[in-house]
Amino acid sequence: MADDRRAKVSKEEADGLLTQLKEAVPRQDCWSCECLQGFVAQLELDATEQARALLAGHEANPSQVHGCLGCEPCAPAEIFAEYLLRNRKM
């Protein structure tokens, strides 16, 4: 269950995370990988309405999403994990 007291992801924060992803992904196939798309989906859940509009442009068509490519390390998964650690109480 989402914690509504948690700060929402702003448009600026979403833009920063997308820039981080753009700089980190090693190949174009990453943009339709379930690792990166899972992160985009979580950001959309956590985002303000303005940020959601920015993130929507990075959603892959569900029919084009594929499983993990097995990259080691997986840059999108690492950025996602850092985001979760920063924003969740464990």
C-alpha cells in the first residue's frame, strides 16, 4: 500500500532520473526491458501529475516489453534500487 505522506516525485526529479537513465543505459534495447520499464511504472505511481506527463513518453508498448537482457551490471535496476532505498522506509 502506498504511503500518501511520502513526497511525490516532482517533474524536476523525474527529469533528473530520466537523464540519469539516458546516460547510463548501454543499449537501445534497455528502453523496452522490463527492468527499466518497471522503474518507469513505479515513478509514475509516485509522481505528481506534471511528472507523470513527462514519464508517459518513456513507456514502452506492452507488446514490445521484453525480459531482462541479463546485463551485468544492469544500470536501470541499479538506479531503481537507489531510488527505492532513498524513498522507502525499510
